[in-house]
Amino acid sequence: MTPGALTALGWSAAALIGLAFSGLGYTVVRAFGSGAGAYTDSMSEEASRRFEDLFLFIPAKRISDIGRAAAAAVFLLCFVPLFDHANPVSTVAGTVLGLTFGVLALMAPSKLLDILRDRRRRKFNEQLVEALGSMSNALRAGFSINQAFESVVQNGEKPISQEFGVMLQQMRVGMNFYDALQSLDKRVGSDDLTLVVTSIDIARRTGGNLTEIFDKISLTIRERMRIERRVQTLTAQGRLQGIIVACMPALLGTAMTFIKPDLMIPFFKSVNGMAAIGLTALLIAIGWFFISRIIRIDV
């Protein structure tokens, strides 16, 4: 076989191998994209349903669009400053950082939902104390338990009036009283409300005095809230220290980048710089984990 034929055969083999790897890469990327799209749509639908529990009616498609736009913006923000065709280490680091923070941005609606749900739950618990007193007075006046709930709906504030209103609406369409209470308890997710629901069920089965039960539960919730506020006051210094320790390296790095860009940009694009940044992030995460465990006190 002539040298020209061998050369042509080698190029043909290389072209076939390249074509095979290109096809494999295209298949993997397409499968990954399809899976990521399906996961995003599923997560958006779940987030939309949970937003509806908070009486925030946001379409799932809008949540998906916001998450993808935020992920793309964060990826470009991390990738573009580190992209360097002459420095593959910097380019790979920018890609990894962009993908990492992009995934976090994609999950931002779910995290925002958890924050809103927690704030709504705390506000509900604060209003539950006054609602129990109002319901106790209504029962003493001769009202039924359903009428006591209706008085809270008419005179109460959001979110407790909304949640009790949904419960009464469920009862009007045929759901029995106990199932409506269980639905309310599951929807709100409050330990205080669970105590109230359990007490109502026990009183319904045994014939207990609901007015006294509501008064005692109200007193218990007030005392627990007082202790929680005291604990929050005593642990405020620890929380502030954790926030300062976590934010200080990022703030100093940003300030130094604007003050001395000719010094910091090569550092960010070097292997040692990437290793130092990764180690710093790991140590900050470990420190924040231990600080959060120390200041977390369940009452």
C-alpha cells in the first residue's frame, strides 16, 4: 500500500472517530437538555402549586422562565470575566462556577417560596393567639364552632382569615369538619395549629370544654413565643458574626478587584488562585454550618 493511501486511510479513520465522538457528544447534550427541561418544568409546576397555597397565583411557565433567565444571567456573569482562550484553566473554572451558580439560581424560586412560606407561618401563629381568644369568647356567647371560625374569617386579618375561609368553603361543598381541619393543618404546616386541631378532635370525641382548651393553648403559644424572642435576642450576636465572617472574603475580594485589577485578575485566572478561592469557599461553608448549628435552639 502506498504512503498516500496510508495517509488517506489515517485521515478517514480520524474523521470517523471524530464524527462518532461528535454524535455521542450531541446525544449526551441533547439528553441532558431534555432532562434538565423536564426537571425545570416539573419543579416549576410544583412551585406554582405551593405558591397557590400562599394565595400567590403565578403560572408555572412564568416561574420556569424566571428561573431560566436568572440561571443564564448568573452563568454569563461568572463565565465571561474568566473566559480566556489562551488559559484553559481559567475558562474551565469559569464554566464550573457558572454552572454551579446557575443551578443555584435555577432553584431560587423554590428557596424564595420557602422563605415566604416561613414568614407566612410565623404571621399565622401570631394571629392564631388572638383568634383563639376570639373563638373562646364566641363559644361562651353560645356560638357553634363553625360560627366561631366564621367570626375569625369576618374580623381577622390575612393570612388566618384566608386559611379559615378556605376551610369553611371546603365544608360548604361537602367535606366533613375533621377532614377540613386536617386539610387546613397540612396546608399551613404550623405546630401550633396542629395542637389546636388535635385538641378540637379530642374535645369532639370526649366532650371536653373547648373554651378552656382554647384559653390554655393560647397561653401556651404566648409563652413559647416569648421564649423564642428571648432566644433570638441572645443568639443575635452569633448570627451577626456568621454573616460577617461569610461575607467578608467576598467583599474584600470585590473591593481589591476594583482597586487593583491588574493584580487580582491574573490571580483569579491562575491555578493557585482558583485553589485558594475554592478552599476559602469550603472553609466559609464549614464555618457557617457550625455557627448555624450552635445558634439554632428549638423551643
